[in-house]
Amino acid sequence: MKQHRKKRLLNILLISSLSGAGVLMVLYALNTNLDYFFTPSEIISKELPKNKRVKVGGMVLEGSVERDSSNIKFVITDYQESISVQYAGIVPDLFKEGSGVVALGYIDKNGLKAEKILAKHDENYMPPALKD
Amino acid sequence: MLVEISHYLSILSTAVFLLTFTLVIILDSASRHSEILIRRSYSHGFVLFLISFLIYVYLAITDNFSVIYISQHSNSLLPTFYKVASIWSAHEGSMFLWILFLSLWGFAFNLSKDSETRIKNISIGIISLIIVGFQLFLLITSNPFETNLPYPPLNGADINPVLQDPGLVIHPPFLYLGYVGFVIPFSYGLAFLINSNESVNWEKKTKSWSVFAWVCLTIGICLGSWWAYYELGWGGYWFWDPVENVALMPWLAATAFVHSLSVASKSNTLRIWTLLLSIIVFSLSLFGAFIVRSGIIDSIHSFANDPQRGMYLLAFIGAILFLSLSLFSAKINLLTAQNELKSQSKESFISLNNIFFGVLIFSTMMGITYPLIYELAYNQKISVGAPFYNAIYAPITILASIILVISIESRWGRGFKEAKKYNQLYVSILISGLATLALRYFKSDISLIILASFFVGILIISRYLILISINLRTNKYTNIQSAIAHMGLGLLILSISANSIFSSERVFNMKPNETKDYMGVSLTFDELQLINNSNHDSIRAAFKVTDINGRISMLYPEKRKYFARGQITSETAIKITPKRDIYITLGDQLENGSWVVNLQLNYFIRYIWFSAILMAISGLIIVGKSSRARS
């Protein structure tokens, strides 16, 4: 009987320590792989994580879109602060001046070098950060 | 007038389902008479709801824009099948369909014969109660029957053009059929607990239902992936979008569940775990409905944000989960007299597989909810994307695949006997090792994790092929459904890794009559055409594609402008070959008159969906075999 109990206790200890380690690993993976979401004002006011991919959300400033060969440059604004964005590739169909956009990429001294541009598939969409 | 009838029938159906539930509670549910009464009552509830839905379909086909929902999501210019599909293109109508499917599964189950009358009746009661909960949700918070009389609009606002695609017609129905199908094992498991007779093999009785629901969910997810690939123009098959993830979680849980069902039904082990899983699978399906319909998480799929809906669903799903888990813990002693797991037996390997599935589900859940928690804690918006999921899924899948390959010839209830079985394993390790080395030789810049995935993909496929060919020669039995499903897994891993190794893309600026070359593909921009269609105008570009062997094909990507919403969409053009897809999207026109053109070469992408089809086929074989065994 005692032997049996000891075995069961060992099993429980083993299982809980393994699952504890598993949870820690998942949390670690989360923290090393997350993208921060900022509005242009937050980029100016907050300390930015270095060398991390960030998402910047806001509206495409009217009259700011410039295209040359396959590059596109535009300005994301929350109508308080703005940040310029560079992107090489095809922007989504719903990308247009004066509507909502989210750009994903790295910040350098020239602004945001985007790897991906998202425009929500809904014409009334506004990035959540702008709604508040 | 018709819409009021449809509305009224839905309310009546809710009342009849409530009556069915009450009958189950007050009648002596083991008797023959009450069985007939309950069965008929349920069938009436279902038929009323079905007629209500069919009238609604008729209203949509006949452009009845006095119904607000139809006026907002359909249009008289749409072809008929889009008018029907427009019903499930947004929240209210898709909820209507969702509940219809929920009651349809219950209806099929209701008609089936079962020797355990009491368990069956209690299950029908539970299903009825769940249906009532969702019908009230539909009628109170998301009423699709509201009218804008006396001044209906002349025409409807149209379906979102992105959704005007045959994919919309079939993808949601399959997905919903899969989601709600798990109501059968869920309610049957609970009814088994209430009935308190542990000798009933509920696992065996619900196996076909569960596997069939799993098949629908597999196909539904696969269709969604295929649709996103050609419609969204990003050329990917999976984006780790929160709404994809909430479909993936029940699929993972259901896959673990159908595995553990076969253990529990055969060997009287893992019974507690299997019952818990049946609750988890259904809860995850409901959780998916909550995430999509509450608007709590921002995603391209999510419907408009409505706190009232979110609260109702959260409360109702929470109540279902709380009640079922309470029942589970109160009755858990029923199942404690179990056989012990023998080490290296098939049961032990399936337990391991369930642990892996559990880790994946937990991580995915964390990935979905972590942004919410993080924002509450640090007041900082974050998102969790592909890098996190890749970091979790790749190593776990590799590990699970290795254990799968080792376990192939394990047996029920005992360990391995003959060591010579390992010989076949060594041969397949050799084959996949050589293939991986060859790949590494031709392409040196491949990460270790992708090489490892490539290796295990081939390992699984070659191991099963060897097994099948040897069994065929020695006339031994092969578990063909297991072989097909697992080779599907192997093919999935192999095609995903090969896709990520070889695929590439390039953006060009092209004027008509210009030619560009990329990776052995020569692309010539032939001409532009303006085309007028019933509900949109389109600019259609013609590209001549010449591949490395000199084969010529024409591709026609489009830009469309839809009249009703003024929205612009792109249609991709894809040339499918056995090895790769040549995938072209047309971007914007630049000021100098040239067009932005994106050319993608997507390797082995078709095999990703084919592997899901293999899994679905294996599920259908299981369903077919067990229904033949019953009759």
C-alpha cells in the first residue's frame, strides 16, 4: 500500500513539474515572439523595444501616398502624430488615403520599414486603438 | 408576410424544443412510450425550424428586401446561389444556419436506433436544451427576421465582394457541420454519466458520430485554407489568424478525442480522460463561436462588435461548461475501476499523442488570449503571430511524428514482442535520411527545424508504405484507415516544409507587351481588357507564362469594381502544375502607366490540402466500416 502511495506521489510530482516547465516554455516563446502594437503618438511618447518587430496602426494621411517603381511610401497618422512608412510590394485592395491601415515592420530613423501592410476587409473598419 | 411566418415558426420551434427538454425531465425516460413521445417532440421542433429556414432561403432568392438582414447582405444582381449563400455571409444568418445544423445532428441522432433508451432520451434532452439556448440567442440578440417596413429599400447592399466566391457557398456550412457535430458525443457522454451504468460502452456508440463530425471539420478548415489562398491574394495557406486558431483548437481536441475514443472503447482504459475530452471538444467549438461573434478579438473574420451578444454567449457557454464539469467531477468515481496502462502498448502511445495535442491546444489558447491579458496588465497592445506558433508547432509535431513511427506496430494491451519489427523502421530511417541529405546537398540554406520536418514527413510516409507492401505480400491485416490518415499527416508535414523551402515571390512593374524573367519563368504582359459583368466591372490583364520547358499558358488576373458598394477587389490567377503553382496578382497602376504585378511560385501547396483530404477519407472509411458492422 505504502509503495503504491509513493509511486502515485512520484507520478503527481513528475506530471506537475513537467507541465509547469511546459507552461514556462510556452510563456517564454510568447514573450520572444510577440509584436507590439502602437499608434503614431505612442511611438513618439513611449520607449520602443529595440530591434523588435512592431505594428503601427492608424489612418493613411490624405495626399501622402507616393509610389516609385515597386516601392510605396505613405504616412500613417492618428491626427496627432504621424510616421512615414516604406513598403515594397502590393498593398491590399482596401488600402487608400483616409482609411485605416496596419503596418508591420521595423522602426529606423527614417520611419517604419514595413514587411506587411494590412487593411481590414471592411470599409467601416477603424483600428481599435483609434476608437478609444 | 412570409418573413413573419418564418419568424413565428422559429419561435414555435424553440417552444417545442423546450417542451422536449421538459418531457425528458418529467417522464420516466427508460420506458418505450416516453421514448416515442420524446422522439416525436424533437422531430417536430426540428421540422418547424427547418421550414422556417427554408422560407428564409426563399425570401433571399426572391429578393425580399423588406427583411433588413437580406437587404443588407444580398442584391438583386447576384446570381441565385450567392443569394442563398448571402444568408451565411454575416452574423445573424450564419447563426441561423449554425443552429439549424446543431438541430440537424440531433435529428439524425434522434432517428437512430439505440438499445440504451434512457441514455438516448437524456441526450436528446441535453441537445434540446442547448438548441433552446442558442435559439433564444438568435431571437433576442441577433434577430434575422427584423423588417424595415413600410419603406423597404429598392435594392440590397450586396455581399461583401471579397465573399462573392464559390468558397463562401461551401466553406462555412462544412465548418459549422463539424463544429456542432460534437454535440452528439458531448451530450451522450453526459447522459452516460447521469445514467450511472459504467458497463455501457458509450465510446463505441458515439464513435461514428464523432469521426463524421471530425471529417466535416477537417474539410471545413481545408476549404477555408484553400479559399484564403486564392481569394486574399497573399499566396499563403494559413495565417495564424485568431479565427483560424479557434477552428484549429477544436480540430486538435477532436483528433485527440477520436484517438482516445478507440482506446476507451476497446480496452477500458483512458475512459475518464475520453469523457473529459468530449466536454473539451464541444466547449472549444462553442468558444470559437464566442470569439468570432463577440468581436472581442480583432480579426479579418470577426463580425461586428456587439457586447450584448458577447455577454450572452459567454454566460451561456460558461453555464454549459460549469454544469458539465460539475457533473463530470460528481460522477468521476463511476469510471475509476480501470485497467492500468501497459508500457509500450498502443494505449500508452495514444496517451502520449493526447499529451502532445494538449500542449498544442494550450499554446494556441495562450496565443489567442495572451494579447487580451497583456493589454489588461501592461496597457500595451500586442499581437502574437506566426513566429510563436511555428516555435511551438514545429518541434512538437516532429516529436509526435517520431513517436508515431515507433508506435506503428504496437499492440493493444501489451508491449512490443519481436525486436525484428525494428528492421522496417531502420529501412525507413535510412530512406528519409538519404532524402534529407540529398535536399541539404542541393539547397544549403535550410534551417535545422525545416530539415527535421522534411525528414519526419518522409519517415512517416515511407514507414507506412513499407508496412502496407509487406502486409500485402504476407496477407496480413492492415489498418488501412490509420495508414491513410497518418500518411496524410506525413504528406502534410512534408509539403509544408517543402513549400517553405522552395516558394518565392517577386514584385514587378510591367507595361503591356513587356516581358520579365524570374526563376525559369518568363512572364509577358499581353494586354488589358475591360469587361462588364452583371454586378461588377473588371479590368482583366492577360499574361503569357512560359516555364522552363517552354510550355506556354495564359493567366488572367483581374481587378474588379463592384457597383453596390463601390469596393475594389483583386482576383488572382493561378497556373497549377504538379510541382508548383504560378500565382499572379495584379496591383495598382502607377503614374507612368505601368502596373504592379506580383508573381509567386508556390511549391507543393496542393499537397497540403490533399493531405487533409486523405485524413477525411480515412474518417469516412471508419464511419463506413462501423455502420456496416452495426447493420
